[in-house]
Amino acid sequence: MIHGSNFCPLECPVYYEPIIHTIGFVSTLCNLLGIYLTLAKSKKTTNYRFCQLYVQVTSLLTEFDLSIINPAYFFFPMIGGMNCGFMREYQVKYGVTSHVCITFFAFIFCMQVPALLTCFMYRHQAAVKCSPDKTWSLSKLQCASVLFVYHMFPLLIAFSLYHSGLSMDEKKMSLAFNYPDCLPSLQDFTFDFYDYKLNPTFVAFGILISVFYVMAGVVGIGLAWRTGQVLNRYRYIMSARTYQLHKSSLITLTAQVTGPVLVLGVPVFAVYVVVASQMAKLHGLAATAPFFICMHSAVTTGCLIINTPIYKTFLIQQYEAVKEKLLCKKTPVSTAATSPVGMMRPIPSVVQTFF
């Protein structure tokens, strides 16, 4: 640690990499399992599996980038940090700055939102087809317009973040004024940070990402509510099986959103409090936020499996099959050829036995 500073280490803490890599490894396995189930065990009669595949792939890319390739250690309350991963030496070798890495991460992280909205849109349109007049249906132009806008937002967010970078002179000026103890960190090529006072484009980035998530929440809740209304209103003309399929899919999708939001809520709030109040003493609490971000993809997959009967039944069957094989291997099998009792001839007796 740099003397006089408790949030600008010259190297990542010893505990940080093993923890984030372990979480990332487990989450990656969960995501790969989710992708396999989506492709192999989903119903082939609909295209909804491709919407779920979209969600799983974006979650996998986000988690793999943050936890395996470029695990960043953040210097909150400063809006910055450095790379701790095994790709660090290649980053230095090929001149790929952490600014470029975090811009790419922001893009793929935001792409999870349009992926989930695509699923909500599909479920809504599939449900309204069951209504006789289809008055609740959205036109193809409306669907395409909404999805286009939400797919453009990640590009705009990444563009604004990329143009929020600081020159070396601006970095020295900002650190000397705000965090003088962190000046030695500039010697590390992977260290980078942002200062909205020197580059107001970062304010645009903050506004864009805030509007993006608020609008996504409103549209997602609206689509879920409309889908629920359609199912309840026209339940009497649907078969029990069709109604349950639509209802189960909507519950699963809602859980896939709610679970990660609950996981990310506390660390994001902690980061906001530390950055807004400049409370360096709480740096250790805010620095654990990447652990929860890496964990959210596993939560997404877990919610998908738990709320999808086909996936859950398949995994239970596989577990029982493996368990049975292990028990069979552990149980010794006795045969007449190896047992000394089996080789003994019975002794004739004149005594009658009744037991």
C-alpha cells in the first residue's frame, strides 16, 4: 500500500484474484449449463429458446470478461482502478489501455438489457395471439422500434464512456488535486480513472446509463403487466396447458430479472454512497462490488433452471443416475464362486426344522 492512502495499492490485494476467479469459474460453468439446456432441452416448436440463448450469451460474456480476462480492482471513492488478470501482461505488451477494456465491458454489460427486453417482447406477443381480437398486440413496427432504440443505447453508452478518457496531463492534475497519495499509481500502465470535472462527457455517460436502466425498467414492467392482463382476461378460451406454459415462462423471465437486481442492488448502492460522500474508509466495502457483478449471471441461470420444470426434471434425473452409479460401484457383489459358504455341500439331516 502507498503510505497515507488506503485505496490506491500498487498491486491488487492478495485475496482479490483468487476470489473473483473462483466466482467467475463457477458462474461460467452455470452459464454453459444454461446454454446447453436452452439449446438441447427447450421446445423446438417455438423460437423463444433463441431469446433465452441471447440472455445466456450476454451474461456469459459479461461475467467471463470481468472475472477471467480483465478482473478490475476499483479504487473507490475514485472512479478508477487497475487490471489484475492474467491478461495484464498482454494488455501492456499490445498497448490496450484499461480505458478500452472498461468501455468494452460497459457495452456487453448493457447488452443484457435489450436481451431481456427481447424475451419480454416475445412473451407478450405470444400471449396476445391467444386473444380473439388481438387488441393488445403490438405491431411489427412498434416492436422493431422499441428493440432498435434499446439496442442503440449500449452503443451510445460505450461511445460516451470512450470519449470520457483523460490525457496524461489531466490525470496528473486531477490526482495532484484530489488524491495526491495516488500519484504513484500512474506508473502502472493498467491504471486509469475518470474525472467529470475535467471531462464533462463522463456526465453524459452517467445520464445515458441512468435513463437507459430506468426506461428499461418501465418498459419491462409494462410488458410483463400487459402479458399478465392478457393471460387473465382470456384464460377461459385457452387450454389449461397453454395457460400454464405462458404463465410459467413469464414467472421464469421475471425471476431472471428480479434475482440479479437483488444481488446487484446492495453493492451498487454501496459504491454510490462511497463515491458521492468520498468516504475512503469504506473503500473495502465498495471494492467487493465486482464479486456480486460476477455472481449475477449464475443467479440468472439458477432462476431459469429452478422455474423451468423441463430443465429441473432433467437435472434431477441426471443427479439420480450418477448417484445410482456411484452406489453400485461402492456396493460389493458376492458370488457363489468366491463365497466359501456357496462351495460347501449341505449336510443331510433327519431333524425337521420349521424356521
